[in-house]
Amino acid sequence: MKERTKLLLIAGVFLAAYYIPWGHPVIRQSGLEAFIMLQEYTREHVLTCLIPAFFIAGAIAVFVSQASVLKYFGARASKILSYSVASVSGSILAVCSCTVLPLFAGIYTRGAGIGPATAFLYSGPAINVLAITLTAKVLGWQMGLARAVGAIIFAFVTGLLMALIFRKDDAARTTGQIYVPDTDTRQRSLLQDSLYLLTMVLILVFASFARPAAGATSFWPMIFAYKWYITAAFLMILVFMVKAWFTKDECVNWVDSTWGFMKQIFPLLIGGVLVAGFLLGRPGHQALIPEHYVQTLLGGNSLWANLFASVAGALMYFATLTEIPILQGLIGSGMGKGPALALLLAGPALSLPNMLVIGSVMGVKKTAIFCGIIVIMSTIAGLIYGSFAG
Amino acid sequence: MEIKVLGPGCTRCQQTEKIVREAVAEVSVEAQIEKITDTMKIAGYGVFGTPAVVIDGEVKSVGKIPSAEEIKAWLKS
């Protein structure tokens, strides 16, 4: 950080502290909402959902071989395979856009071309494990599922459309040697790796198992009653697997990469929750932004509300996962389910700073069309989801 | 020799640069170390993953933080 930026930052904080009318009842209420919302997150979501999800993300980063995925992005890879892999690979390869952009540039200039590159560019930040789990936990499993399915379909369709629109200049790509991360020698079979990941996913599912609605059939309340025993049993299985199958170095790497994600994402998420709480408040509680503004702009399921949500989402920068508390605040203030999904689908993949980098890689025209496709599809997906979910 | 550390401003890339600098200081070889953050330049090396380390035009590691021992071995060869 430059010295001048630091000065500006300090001056900004000073001016805010000086001039904001902290004693005003609305500001007081908003400040309180911010911290109550933070407490809600730490109590409800961190231990049972985020921590297991971080361990899963860490395990994926360390144990899933990137090379095995990246070989599908080479210039000579089969087209259908590279589109399919690109659409789902976000869940394996990327948690933040800092790994996505260089890889995107590589696939675009030297690898499989504009189609798979843009498919990957979209899917990377949109369908990572952390984002989907936290969406499902905070906003409900329907929204989590809609986000995951929507993101995969979007990635595929966006890639195909881009390749179709720009099929002529794909030939201009340079060819040359490409370097993918090394495949490390491994002692475990694919089955062992899958079982190990599956166990962690099951721990996550049972640990964050929601209290079923009153009057539900006997099955769900029974699981809920025994959820801690089930979780503990899976934890024991996990400990056994780790002891039997993994070397000490691998465990250290796993914990290291989990810790890396936590360091990177927790502060951002806490900031995001505080901002969301301050501006929007918890559902049913008033904060800084009056609810009728949100209701007029984003309420219901009109074409306008969905379009506004996707354009706003496309322009705004959301640090990893912060879109979720912000969306929770918006929904609480009266945003419709459809516009919420539109924002989730357009938001994390696009932002103004991100567009500038993409523009420097593939030019203004292609970037504009890429963003246009995503905004239009997000709007349509929002309309469809909104008409089902109400 | 000329060492380039490729990667945008993510923490893993900064860590790699730090380890490279330490290794160079320890082995005490003549080396210019440059951090490359421009996405197109990174792609120009053909690396499919960051952080990456390039020594004298040769790609040495991709998509991981190399250990100090590995870097020293590259510096000596």
C-alpha cells in the first residue's frame, strides 16, 4: 500500500468518525443491527457450516490433482469434454478470482480457446464449495441448489455462445508450450480420496442439519434429534481415514491450506456481515436503508427488479462469500426470491475491477458481450425462479 | 541469472516471492528477481496456474509454493 493511500484512508476514517451523526436513533439502531447480525453468523453458521467447509476446500486444494483437470483445457483437448470440465471445475480449482484470471488468460491464449476459457471464467468464482454451502445454509437449500445448477448451466451456455459469436478469430491464438501444475505421486486410490471427501461433506450436512418444521414426518425430526451422534460417528471415521491413508506431510499441507483459506476469507466475511447488518439489518429489523426503497427496486418478481438486480450484481465487487450476508439483508428488507437469485448468478463472477482485467485479456468488445450474456441470462433465471419460489 | 515470480497479488504469490528472495540471499548468487503481475504477461509464459517461478526463461514450478530446498537446487544448477 502506498503512503498516500494510507493517508487518504486515515483521513477518510477520521472524517467519517467526525461527521457521522452517531447519536441519531437510526444510526444507533443500524450499528446495533450490525453486531447482532455478526453474532447470529458466529453462532449459527461458523462452527457447524463454515469450518467444515473450509476443511473441505483445503482438502480439495491439496489432494485433488489440478493437472488432471487442466489437461482438458489444452489446445488439443476434446471440445465437449473441455466445456463440461470448465463448467464444473470452479468447484475444484478456485476459491478466489486471483487464481481464476491467470488461468483464464492461459486457456484463452494458449489452450482450448475462448469458449472453455469464458465457461471457466464464469464457473470459477460462482460454484466453489464455500459459496454454495454457505448459500444453502443461510438462504435455504433451494437457493443453494438453484445457485449451483444455475451456475453450471450458465457457464456451459456462456462458453458456447462466446465460441459461436467469435468463432472466426479463435484461429488467431498463439500456440506454444503450456505448463500445468505437476501431478504428484500418490499412494491413495481415487476411491479412497472420494470416500474421504464424502465423509467430510456428510459431517458438514449433519452438523448443520436444520431443525425440521413442526409437524414434519417422523424421519427428519429423528435425524435432527440424533444429529450430533451421527456427526461424531463420521468424525471418528474421518480421523481413522486420515490416520490410515495420509502421511504426516500431507496432513500438514491440508491444515496449512485450510488455514490459508480461513485467513483470507474470515476477515472479509466479518466485514461483509457488519456492512450488511449496518445498511440492511436482519430480516424484520429496520436499519440504515429504509425497507420501502428495497421493496420498490427489488421487490416482487418483475422484469425490472430482476434486471436491476443482475446489473447491480454485475457491477458490484463482492469479496468471496460477502454476497451472502448482503443478500440475506436485502431479502429481509423485501427483495424478491427471483431478483435474489439473479444477483447471486451475476454477482460473484463479475465486477467492475474484474471486467477491466478481462478487458485487457480479450478486448472490450468480447468483454462487453460476455457481461451482456451473463446479465441477460441472470435476469431470465431470476424471473423463472421467482415465479416458482414466489 | 534472471528469476521471475508470476502471479497476481494473491497471498500465495507474495509468499513465493518472499521464499525466492530468501533463498537467493542464502545461496548468494547474482540474480535479478522480478514479480510479474500482469495477467497477459503471465499467460505469455504459458503457465496454467499461479504462483509460478521462471528462471532464465525456463518454467520451474507451476501452481504451488515451492520449498526453499527446491529453489536452492534450481539456483545451484
